[in-house]
Amino acid sequence: MPTENSVNIPQSGFLHWLDRRTGWRGMLRTALDEPIPGGARLAYIFGSGLLFLFISQVVTGVALAMYYVPSADHAHTTVAYITKLVTSGSLLRSIHAYGASGIIVLLLLHITQTFIYGSFKGRRELLWMSGCILLLLMLGMAFTGYLLPWDQKAYFATAIGTNIASEVPFIGGWLKRLVRGGDEMGTLTISRFYLAHVFLLPALLFAFIGSHVFLFRKAGPAGPIDEDPVAPKQPTEPFYPRQVVMDVGFTLLLIVGLWLFAHFHPIELGPQANPSDTQYLPRPEWYYRGPFEWLKFWEGPASIIGILIIPAVLGGIFFFAPLLDHSKERRPWKRPIAVGAFAGVLVGIVTLTTMSYHDDAVDLSVATKLLQQQEADKEYMRAPFEPDSSAATPAAANVALANPQAAKGKNIFEEQSCNACHGDGGTGTAAAPKLIGISAKYSPPQIEALLKDPTPKMKAGGMPTPQLKPEEMDELVAYLASLK
Amino acid sequence: MSEANLPPCGPDGAPVTDPGRRSFLAALLSIGAATMTAILSLPLMRYVLYPLEARTTEIQWSDVGPVSELQPGSAPVKRLIQIEQRDGWRKLVSEKAVYVVQDSAGKLRVLSPICPHLGCSVGWQEASNHFVCPCHGGTFAEDGTRISGPPRRAMDELETKIEDGMLKVHYQYFQQLVPTRQVLS
């Protein structure tokens, strides 16, 4: 039971009652009075920034799901609807898309800070590993979310991305088909990516963010680089107020920055994916440009080394860094191999990324093609929203009647008010059964016989006997038989 | 947890800030956070409420045909019009039949073929020079006025306008089984 002498939280009857029921004051105090060895610093703001961006992604993502439909024939239309028509839709979608890039940037900064400061050392193995898993999950979110708008760049970038799976020995082809839901990308791919992006990965993210924060509080902040990671000796300062103010200030900066960028440079939507387009030049998002360039260097049987073995070994070393490096030494200049290797990989990724953009810029045909694709995106954005008019609407399906006799029969069907009870296009209503598929049950002569002499049940339901000339009867029967 | 169990606060073990300043800062942060949340929820609210605002009562006009081609003279002319309904990001197109008639002053009028009795579609019978409902035998004159049968009123006239030589109609449904024309939607 918390004591009642707290001075920094106003007392009132309700809050007091709530505290006795929940103990929220104690929890808040535990959260805010976390001791930071060596005091608050700007270097520690990235974790909070990531947490905020994650929450922003959840909120904007839930909002996008309100109008989005995950299927190949509706995904693009619904994203266009959000982007072009719905109030603030473009803003929220842009914040979501740029938020993903922001998370990647902050992850890089957060990881670099942690690594340079040696903050993963001393009883922090699980904290570091949960962070590595969070990095993978976030990259998975970026990859799965990129496909969902189903425009040209999303489709072709993901086609390449999923193709990489087939490099895995033995099970590669099967793995690719598992991810795609078949040999080709299609509506099942969207379902799978949507499921991963909206249910599976977020569930894992919530779980791992929770354990990451828990493990962080269990081990305690590591403090500055000259601090002992296990038994901190430096004077501490509580998380509140100075670190809170720094974190909140940084979050505020992120909000304003993200909002302004989204407002003045809204993310575009390109034309709908056209799988039969053989000319499209796919390029991934900037954070996948490094790996994209890296793939160019590997051909034939050796590619398994570049695509699978090298990344797996580097990833493994990275993941198990706290187990491989037991020393409590944290100063970067005393850890030249670790810091050098980290910097090397970082420089390598930056170099590959730069090379990828450079290659595209100097190759005139590629540059022209990419520019054309950008222009197509801009042109599509300028065009007004085109609502979906799929053939599922009865009128559209009926207009396509190929048989002229059946087309005339359709007019008779409407003139005779058959549609008043049997529905437009024979879809059926509460008053009378549907006629679609009637030819499977009755032959045309049988249909004609029923029309001329309805059964007692039909008569009881109000079925009249239409007065038609013989050729009109043939036309009506032809139409009814054509309803499928 | 008691105050004594809390970790030391400053280098000398004393709180970094005095309680008054601390609670002032807490209030400032809470108010700031609340304001930010409110500002951020604005676009979110507008996004969620969009379909409510977008559902305007704007009249949808369907093309019946060019006036020059629509000179029915005595016999009413049947025309199929397409009415477009917007359902969020979908467009639903359905085909409806209407009858174009000409009154004594030469003005074009458009009649709904839906029988005001029970909703069957009334057809023009050239042989009898009447509109006849195939369901329950209601008959109407060529201008749509009721002649005989169960219907309680004349055929319903639809709102029209002429734009650039094109006759346009506003397709609507009307209440059945009542003696006066009452718009349903």
C-alpha cells in the first residue's frame, strides 16, 4: 500500500480511490524514478522515439484498415480511395509510410548508440537479442506492408523480394510458394502479406517490445561509456524530469517533422499492378537498396554464399555479440575489433546503397525508364478517383449478353416485371427464388412449360402466366437459360 | 512502496528539483500531451467521419436520350437508363426502364414504370393503347393517369431536366399502396 505523503501528485478523492484499487501511483513512480547512472543524456532518446513511432504506426495502420480491402481486385482501388478522396487519408497514409522509414532510421541510430556505448554488456544478453528480433520484425513489417497498395512498384519489388526465398537450398522453391500462396503473385499473396502485416508481426512486436522494455528495466540503464555495466558507481539521476523532457521533446520533433513532410510531400500511389508488364523496372525502398545492390555481385552456384551464408554469419555474430564479447570494457577505443567490424558493416551497407543509386543515375536507359515510371505515378495521382465497377453488379453482367435472343429475352424479363420479384438479373428476392442457374435444373422446354402452366406452389407465391407471342417466349426462355 | 525505498535522486542524494517545480512540470507535460493528442486526433476523426460528410443529397441525373430523338407523339417510348449508386469506393450501376411521354403542350415527361399498386413494372400495350400492369391488371392512360384496377393513383412522374439537348431524369422510388405520390429515396 503506497504511503499518502506523496507531494508531487495532486490528491483528490477519486484519484485516491483509484490508487487504492490499482496502485497506479506506485507504478508511475517506479516508471518515472528509474535511476540513470551518470544522469540524463540526449544519446538515450532513440528508444522512446521508436516506441512513439510504433504507436503512431499502430494508430495510422488501424485507420488505414478501416477502408482497405486485402484482395487483388480491390486493394489498389481502396488505397486510391483513401489517398484521393477520404479526408486526411493521404496525410495518414503518408505518415504511415514515412513512419516506416523513420523507424528504420531510428533503429539504426538506436543500435549504433547501443553498440558504440557497449550498452549491451553485462547481464544484458536477452535485452540485446530481443532488440535484434525487433529489428527483424520491423524489417518484416516494412516488407509486407510495401506490397499492400498493389501498385506497379509494390508488385514488382515484392516479386523480386519473394524470389530471393528460392535461393534457400532444398526448400527454396517450396518456401517461395508458401510466401506467395502459389507459384505466382496474386490475390493470395495479398492475403498472406496482410495477415502477416496486421496480425502476426504486430502480435510478435507487442510481445517483444514488452519484453524489451521489461528486460531493460530489469538490467537497468547502462549509463555512459566509462560506467561499470553490472555495478554502476556513478551518481544517478531519475528518469523524470530531465530525461522525460528530452524524450518528449524528441517525440515532439518527430511528430512535427513527420507531419510536415507528409503534408508537403504526400506519398504517391502508382497505377495498379499489371503482372503482364514485362518492361517495368523494379526498385525497392531505400532501406533495401543495400541488399538489392549486394545481390548483383552473386551469380550461379556461388550466390548461396552471398545471399545466404554471409548474411547468416554476420547476423549470427551480431545476434550473439553479448555472448561472444564477455569483457566489461565499454569504451569504443578499447574495443577496436568489435567497433571496427560494426563500422565496417555499416560503411558497407551505406556504400552499397550509394552504389545502387549511382548505378541507376549513370545508366541513361535505366534513368530514363525510372523517370518514366515516376511520371506515370504522378499522372495517376493527378487523375480523379475512379470507383470500382466490377462485373459483380447484375447490370454489368447482363449487358455482356452475347446471345441476341437472350438479350431480347432480358427486355421481356423486365417488361413483364419478372425482376420485380425475381430480382434484377434473376438474383432472387424475398418474394421469389433466384433464377440464376435454373438451366442446371430444367431444360428450356421444361422452363417454357413452367411459364405457361405454373405449379400450384408458384401460383401461391403470386407467379402470373405471362402472355407472350411464341418468339417472345423463346427469347425469354433463352434469357433464363443464360442466367449462370 | 514507501518514499524511503525510492532510489537516490541527485548526486547529493537530494531531489533534483523541489516538489513545487516537479508538480508544475508534471502538469505542463500532461497538458502538453493532452493538447498534442487532441490535435493529432483531429485528422483521424475527420478520416473516420468522411463517409458521413460525403453522403450528400446531391441529385443523380441519368441520361434518357437526346431530346431530338425523343418525340414520342402519341405512343409512349420505353427507354433504359443507367442509374449509378456510389457505395464507398464502389460504383453500382443498374439499369432501369422508364417511359417517355409527351403532354398536349409538347413537353416531354418521364414516367416510372413501377406500378403504384404493388411494384410490378407496368408495360405499354400498343394493341389497347394503355399501360397495363401484368401482375394485377391495373390500367393507365398514355399520360399515366389511372383508368382501372387496384392502383390507387396515376403512374409516378419522375423529375426531369434538359441539359445540352439531353433529357435527364432523376430516378426515384415511391411509396406504394397510397393515393398520393410520396418519395421513398
